[in-house]
Amino acid sequence: MVGMEFGCKILMLLSIFVVGKADVYIVRVEGEPVVSYEGGVDGFEATYVESDEKIDVTSEKVTSYSRHLEKKHDMLLGMLFDHGTYKKLYSYRHLINGFAVHISPEQAEILGRAPGVKSVERDWKVRKLTTHTPQFLGLPTGVWPTGGGFDKAGEGIVIGFVDSGIYSHHPSFATYNEEPYGPLPKYRGKCEVDPDTKRSFCNGKIIGAQHFAEAAIAAGVFNPQIDFASPLDGDGHGSHTAAIAAGNNGIPVRMHRYEFGKASGMAPRARVAVYKALYRLFGGFVADVVAAIDQAVHDGVDILNLSMSPNSPPATTKTTFLNPFDATLLSAVKAGVFVAQAAGNGGPFPKTLLSYSPWIASVAAAIDDRRYKNHLTLGNGKILPGMGLSPATHANQTFTMVAANDVLLDSSVMKFSPSDCQRPEVLNKNLVEGNILLCGYSFNFVVGTASIKKVSETAKSLGAIGFVLAVENVSPGAKFDPVPVGVPGIVITEVSRSMELIDYYKISTARDWTGRVKSFKATGSIGDGLTPVLHKSAPQVALFSARGPNIKDYSFQDADLLKPDILAPGSLIWAAWSINGTDEANYIGEGFAMISGTSMAAPHIAGIAALIKQKHPHWSPAAIKSALMTTSTTLDRAGRPLQAQQYSGSETVTLVPATPFDYGSGHVNPKAALDPGLIFDAGYEDYLGFLCTIPGINAQEIKNYTNSQCNYTLGHPSNLNTPSITISHLVGTQTVTRTVTNVAAEETYVITARMAPAIAIETNPPAMTLRASDSKKFSVTLTVRSVTGSYSFGEVLMKGSRGHRVRIPVVAMGYDR
């Protein structure tokens, strides 16, 4: 994708349109799902286990209770409707108790009034929202050696990807150069077979591969020729995210006869489990996504990566934290699965986050230290900066420049926007050959009907030495990423520099009285753009990365919960691509792609979480998330506070001081996260208490989604035991408590805090000693000193006597009342 989506796909919660009246509905019914059933139904034993244990889904008690739930779903539909007037698509039994069904709105009304039915919600539509980052994050020297080297990093851990599938033949997922992968009894997923080749999509590295499209088929939008009725990735996005998290180590990234480096996933030995529920042309549907998540947890994944996010609620949702999607993820976390989710690509504007809930790790995107730049040298000596991942023109030589509009075969082809250089057949090869072709960057590049790859192919087919794309005005949604091309090429991204080029070309080009060119005299040369420049100003928060504050409802009221949680590389990430992939016009037919988005940031965290899970197999999802957050950094490589890309008044990009609304706790530090010293743990009951504490949420609504009563509250939502503190409406003085658990040897921690002047902050006690496995509470008191109308930022810092350093961000806005 191009433009505003930045390569990341997002869940667009839109209603389905189908011919006739039928729609897909997600129905929730009374009764506990497998993950929380504690007994009480005659003839069926309890299936619930403690959160650090895995449910044995192959046991007789689980399979019989699952069959019981599905039978009840079928009976309910059979009693209400005639056979043939409805189609049940899925039975949800593991994480939620309910089903997806294709029925008319009138039938949905009848179903909603039936005894035992808790909710009926119309399904909504979804759209899908590296070579250098392992080194940038310190994995080869600081992390992989602690687990036995890269060839053991992630061993025994299964990462599930709910995405657009996988290109299983890619070297990033191959096993021919790897130590054989043995059986993994804890994982029970299945492998679909390619309907054409009859070959399994699994190979040991890829341990499970399934696709989910029942809702898409019912909606009449699924085309098996394009979307593939199998786990095959027809998009590219799914292969890319899987390779970032768990791709093999040391895979050469080659394009156009040039090697850009060697690619590796964060956890190169981890297993990949594929749950395809997103598709190229229409995206997907929540009913399919929920079925995929339910299956992934049932199968036994350890980590779940979701490079997708909701961007508008179903009509019945009152809060951002309660809907079928987030409720399913809450059950996944209850089952012990760590969930990493892309924060969204709506930045740099406030309140654009699309990942809200405290049980999810919401990941923002950073620019790392690698930048690709190039330059165009004009015949008048001026050097124009630009972007072009390309080889240089011949050294010490300049070449004539010819504009596409001046080399048309026929003026009638103007209707084809010839300046885009997308159609070589309308240009005169005799005039282009041996010269530099000058093209215009139009809105077509933003919407995806034109591509830089096609410009390079046009130049090559006409025998041009190279090409220049001049940006004459910046269209809304325009984003300029370097694109690898096989001929010398450059995009002049600054409008003022493009005008300098155009002025020089006009002055140097002689024309007759009709405007036809008599002689081309403008010359230039293109520099080498293949070698990256490393910057100490990294990391920075990427322009597109969604920003806080977090919201608690869809009237955009601020939540007492910090989001995003953490920052990870998400800009210009090299990783595997599907040769069938059509998601990025510049990478069609290629084996690798370099794209940007919080979609790319989330699998960095998923892979690093796999390394933590490998070292600490019994840690809860909250413990893993805490380790990632409390050890993160708010400084760049030069030791300066992190900065964030932001628009200035003229739509140009500038840098501003970053805040926790940009980066959460900070940029991930994998080595420190393996040994955090203290963790802020939380479980299902804590999250339930958080929901029950939010003003305005009906206890019955919570029960409908969680099958649990509101037996206690936290007093205030900010008392949830997260490794951050947020009070969106602070009046006078408020005290919050946190509990830390020591996951290292005995250590004494000194606790200090600092805050912006408008808010006073105190901690108690000032120090504490914790033995191994001890848990202790401390309190943080915030007091309004002055009302400024804006948020104040600060932090609590816990320095351990053995060298551990635990930091949590503090965010508050003071009010008079």
C-alpha cells in the first residue's frame, strides 16, 4: 500500500455490504467458554486451569465440553430458523462462547431476543493494517549469545501470526540449511495442503498453517483466484511480519544484482504458526479474525502477533476495551498468550491510537539509525538532495536530461499522464536512449496507480541511463520511502529543490515558437544511493506512528491508561516478501521488500517477547510486557532525549521532543529486558477489576463479554498494576499503588521520582529490599500545583544495589475540580 497506510494494514470496522439482506453476525451466548469453565454443567468436568498452565485441548473433558457448546449453538439456530435460511460459519468455544452466522437483519432481531443470547453484533470489515534491526537492537552480541547463539534463539517457542498468510518457499522460512526441527508436542495446530501442488505449507520451521475465510465467502467478496483458498500469501504483508519476528538468520537480501545485507528475525529459531484471515483486495472480517485467534490459542501458540487494529467500533460498543475483538484477546492473555499489536498509523496527530486495552502490548514505530540518501548533480554545478536506492551513473560523466512530456510519440497521449513515466510505449525511445529521463511525481503515486518500480522499468526498456522523479507539490498522504531500483534513479522530494531542477531544465532547453524542443542542453548525474548512512540521532518516533492519549470510549474521552506501551523499529524494514504479493506496487514479483508501518514494529516486539519467554517459560504475558517496558530507553544513541517526527505549519517534517504519548515507556532494549530485576505482574482478575472500575460501564455488559461478575474494583483505573501511571483528570491529590515482584536475587532498590513543575510527586517508601521472588507495594502521590490545561510528564525510577534499573513513566493533567 502507499500513502497514508504506510505498508501497515488496519482493521476498518465497517459494516459488510452484500447482495440482498443477509449479513454476517457475531453472536455471544450464555455459558462459559473452555478457557474459563469451572464446572457446574451436569456431565462435564471443569476445563479452567491457572493462568501459568496450558489447557490440554486434547483431553476428553475439553473435547467433550467443546462438543457440548457447539451442539448448543446448532440447537439454538435449529429451533429458531428453518434449515437453509441461515449458515453458521464458526462456533467459538475456546476463548468466547458464541458463533458467527450469515442471516438476515430480521433473523438477527429474532436471535437477539432469544433466551440465552447475550449479544448479536453485525460483523465489521477489516483491512490489513529486516537486515539491520537485529544489530541496531544489540541481538547478535548482547542477547542471542545468552541463549546459546542465533541458532538457538527462540528454540521451542511458537509465534502465531494472524495476517495475510505466508510464502512458505522463502529462504527466511526454509529448513535446508538449518538444524532439523523436531516435533513440538505442546503445539497442536494443523497444516493445510496447497490445493494445486498438494504440498504441505509446513516444514518444521513453519509448524502450522491454516486459513479463515467463511465470513468473506458469505459476504460474497472472496475470489479464490486472487485471494487463494489456502495459507498462501497473496499480499506480502504476512510473510514480511513473520520474517521480522522469526525469520532465519543470515539470509542475503538481493535485488537488482545488489546485496543490501543479510536478513534475520528477532528470534530466528522460533516456530511460525500461520492463521490467514486477511486478504489483498477486501482485507477481511472480524468474524474470521476472531476464529483465527481462537484457533491459535487452542493450538498452543506462545506469542500472538497482530499487525492490525480496529479504527471504529461496532455500533453497540460503549468502551474501547469491550468488543468481540478485545474480549477475545483478553481470553487469549488469560490462557497465557502474549499479544503484540500494532498501535496504528494515524500519526503524528493526537488520539490516533487503534490499540487500547491494558492486556495487549501496543507497539509504536521508530526510525532506526539507517538512512538512505542520494543526490543529483546538475550541469550548472548545483547539487540537489533526494532519495534513490540505486547505483550511480558512470563516474565523471554527465548525461543529457529529457522530460517525459518533451519526448512523446504523439501529443494525443497526454490523457495517459505521460509525465508519470508509467507507459514506455507512449515515449520516443530514440530521444530517451542514452539520456536521463525526467518524470513528475503525481497523485497517482500516492493512490498506488503509479510506482517508482514502473518508472525504472520504463527507463530501462527505453535505454535511458537513469531517471529523475521531481515532486512539484506534496499531495495529502504522500510519503517518500527509498525504493530499490536496478538503474540509476532519484526522487527529488523537496518541492523547492524540484523547482530548481525544473528552472534549470527550462533555461537549458531550446524550443521553437510552437513549444517543441529544438535541443536538449540540460545535463546531470545521479549519485550512489545504495550505501546507508548511520545516524546517532536514532531512534526517533516515526511520523506515521499513532499517538496518544489513549481513549476509553468513542466520544474520545481520555483513559487512565498509557498507550502506546513501547517503541520498536518500524520504518524502512527489510524482510521477506511473497512473489505473489501485490500489496506494494514497488515490490511486485520480488522476494524482499523494505516497508514501513507499526505493522513492522509489532513483530519486533513479538520476536523479542519470544526470547524472553524462552528464558523465562513460566512468566505471564504481563510479566513479559513489564520486562520490555521498564527496561526501555528514552534516550537516543547520542544520549539525548528521544525526538518525534512532526509536521510543521507548511506540511514539512520537523523534529520535536517526544513524550510518552509518542513512545509509551520508551524504545525497546532487548538485552536489559531479559533481566529486568523487578516486574509489575497482572492477571485476568486484575484486568476484570480495571474494567469494573471504569465509570459508565454497565456491570452486565462486562459480564456479557467476560462471563465474570464485578466482585471488586480497583478504586480508580490508574491503580491497575501496569508499569506506567496515567491520571487523565487529577484534582487535588491522588495516591496510586503498585506491586513489584523480584525476579532476580535479593536486592535493595532506592525509589525516586521527578515530574514537570505543574504536578508534585512523592513516592513511599523511599527504598525497599526484596528477596528473590518477593513482592512488595509502593505508592506514588501526585498533587496539582498549577492548572496548565495540558499534560505533565515524569517518571518513577527504582535503582537496585545490584545494578538493575526499573523506570516507569508518569502522566497526569491537573484540574481545579
